[in-house]
Amino acid sequence: MSSRISFSSTSASVALPIATSSTAWRYFLYVRKSSEPDDRQVLSIESQKRELLRLYGHLDIVETIEEAKSAKTPGRPLFDAMLERIAKGEAQGIISWHPDRLARNSVDGGRIIYDLDLAKLYDLKFAQYTFENTPEGKWMLGIIFGQSKYFVDKLSKDVQRGQRAKLEMGWRPGVAPMGYRNDMGLGKGARTIQPDPDRFDLVRQMWDLMLTGAYTPPKILRIASEEWGLRTPLRRHSGDRPLSHPGIYRLFTNPFYTGWFEFNGQLYKGSHTPMITQQEFEHVQKLLGRNGRPRPKAKRHFAFTGMMRCGECGCMITAEERRKRYFSTGREVLYTYYHCTKKRGHCAQPHIEVKELERQIEEFLATLQLPDGFLDWALKYVRETGERDAQDREVVLRSVEAAYTGVQKRLDALLELRLRALIDDSQFESKRIELMREREELNERRGDNEYNGDCWFELVERVLKFASVASSRFTEGTPDEQRLILETVGSNLVLKDKKLVLEAKEPFSFLQNMDENSDWRATVEDVRTFLKNNRKYKLP
């Protein structure tokens, strides 16, 4: 059966004021392509043009109009302008691939048929349909326009229904953000979002840098792009390039990384693996400023601003540069001073020169210097302790892994029953929540066991090595490195009478003022216990 539909006609029922016969008619060749899912099977614009010129190249074609815009709603500029030009007599007909290239909504479809009624438009030619300007032809054209609109409306409902099902299961519709990937192995409608093995850890490190407060998003972007080689996932028409400047701010303001996600203005609990905690996310939002907008750039970067408070009035300590000229030599020297902001009124505290402040910080860091031989002994002790626990930990881990796998299989089976409509919504939801809670509990126990293995040992090693070189690295480091070191090991910084008072953070407080007579074993156990009980602790 031929796919071409022909409508017979006798003679035109209206006079032709512009052209006396069909042989004098002029045409616009209109081709359209959009990114709608249903347009994926439509030929490209170039392919449409080639085929239409092969069929109708012998006609008088005034102009070829190409438009890349959806026809689901009225408001295509080039299409509207074409009809206005036809009404002025520039052409009497339209050549297009299919009626749905002209209209997929009732307004544009009705406008074309009405222009045919008013004799503004005389002829339509398509690659797969034959149209004649008769009552029967316009009736069939209206049916085709109606079918096109029905297809769009039905597709929209199907998409919305599929999105609701995914939201109920905790999966965000659309493309996964950086650090995650859409699992395309499952069938359509059942696809999940999993950590991207190539980018998940790198994005987590970006969050870690931001959480220190010592790095701005642009600087983190430069490190990730230039030093780590981070690139966006390769897609059909994009990707495999560094993250953009707006993209880094979108990343740091996206709640998806906490295990939740926004969709159509509402917040949903996701089933994907969280990358950060809610507390970490909120801390980053405070660092970024209101609504995650980048903070204004400072005129001059000072290493320790925003870290210390005045011991007299409680205001923050700021910094400024001053130039001093020595008349005896004519030399001009630039000095940096830290002082109280005095935002609460009068404050009698004097300023302190940055070199004196750095000297006091170096004295504090020297209290963390480890005794000779301690580091080697401590690492050996921790290894031996870990090996004694390894066998028992392995038995527990195998048991937890088996239980976790069992719960995951039950979730997959439950989803299959839901997709096959063998259980109703209430049964599916109640059982899903029960299994999700059980899986989350097992996943935490699995993480605890993994962390209690080599992970905490590596962190103990890093803490001890960091403490042993903190003083020398501070002396030789850049302002950013100095700030990062001080933020890592110090807390409660108060400046009064040109004296900086601060405390060592745990676990570095356990290492302060050690000597050969200290209880080395107790010190290592204090550090190890702290790190085992504080799994979220990060060291830069």
C-alpha cells in the first residue's frame, strides 16, 4: 500500500487574484528540525532539502527557510514571517517534508487551513502526502494536523508519567551532574544514577578543597582542570572539556551531592550515593555567600584575614598595607599590618606586623614537632595493631556484604514486580522504604568495616607526617599554603596585645609538646581512636 495519499479535485472554487494559474505559483521551501524526542526519526535539515528539491526543484521556489525550533507551541519567528509574506503575495504555496513540520499545535494548523479558506495560500506540497486545495483536501489536512498534536500531547503525558515513577523511586530525571553517570545498562524507565568511577573521587576532592576555606571556586577549577586533568563526560555533541566558570558554582550549590535533588522546584530524597553530608553542604554555602553567588574579589589577598578575633571587643581581625619612607636613605618599604576592624566601636588594641604574627605561628607549630624516632616507631606500631584486627574484620565484612547483596536483589525483584504491574503502588512503596532502610544500615556497617581497615591507617600516617613538617612548610609556603596549614591544626585564634593565642585541633592536640619521656603508645592510640571515631575527618 502506498504511503502517498491523494485527494482528487475538480476546479478551484475561488478566483486567483495574484496568479492566474498553478503554473505561475511561487513557493517557499520550509524545513524544520527540533531537539524534541519525537523528532529523532526525522531527517536532518540538509536531508529534507535534498529530497524536496529532487521532487519539486522544477517549481518556482522563492526562498528556502530553515528553522530549528519546536512546533509544539505557537511562536516560531520564521514560520510566522513566512505566512505574512505569503499574505502579501510574495508566494502562493509552501513545500515541506510533512505536515507536522508546519504545525504540531492547533493554532498554527488552524491558521494554515484558514489562509487556504481566504485564498491567501493556494497550495501545499509534501514529500509523502499529496494535498489539493479542496474541501476534502483541507478536511484530511486538518486530520493530519490533529494527529500531530495528539502525538505531542500523548508523548508529554507519557514523559510526565515516567518522571513521576522515577521520582517515587528516588532517581532524578535527566543527565546526572559531574561525578555521577546515568546507568544506561537498564531498560528505559528503570535507569539509575551511579558514581562515575573516573570523576567521583576527583569531585569529592574539589569539595574537600572548598571546605578548607582556603580556596576559591575559580582556583579549585584551575587545579582540577590543569593539575588533575578533569574533563566533562563525552556526549554526542559536547563534553570532554574543562568545567566552565559558571559550572563550578553550579556544582558547589547543587544539593544532589548530599543525597537530595531538586526537580520542578521541589526537593526529593534521592536513591543515589551521597558525596558529602548536609553539614558540609551548608558550610560551603556560607563560604560562597548568599544563594551561592561568588563573593566580590578582594583588592589584596592576605593570608590570615577572617581567621582571628580581637581579644578585647570580639570583632574580626583584618589586614592592610602601609608604605613607610626612610628619609635617611630615601628607601620606601611596604609593610602588612593586622588589626581589629573596630566594627563595634572604640577598641584600643594595637596593630601587629605580619612578620611578628608569622613568628608566633611558627612557635606554635614547633610545639607539634615529633621527637626523633617517633614517626618510624608509630607507623610500625599501627601496622602491627592493624594486622591483628584484620582477620576478624574480614569475617564481619563478608557477612555484611552477603546481607547487602541480598537486600539489593530483593529491591531489584521488587522493582521488576512494580514495572510488570504485579503489585500496586502502596505495596511497592511500603516494601521499598523498608528495604531501602535496611540497605542503608548495611551500607553504613560496610563502610565502617572498610574504614576500620587500611583507610584509617593511611590517615594516621598522613596526620603524623603532616605534624612533622608543618612548621617548615609554613615557613617556606605561599600565603595560601600558610593559611591552609594554620586552619588545619589551629582553632580559636584570638589576638590581644600583639599576642596570638590559639589551640591545637584534635588529633594534633595529642602531639603537642611531646618528648622522649612521653607515653608514645598512649599518644598513638589517642590519634588512632580519634580518626576511627571521626570518619568524616579530612586532611588537605
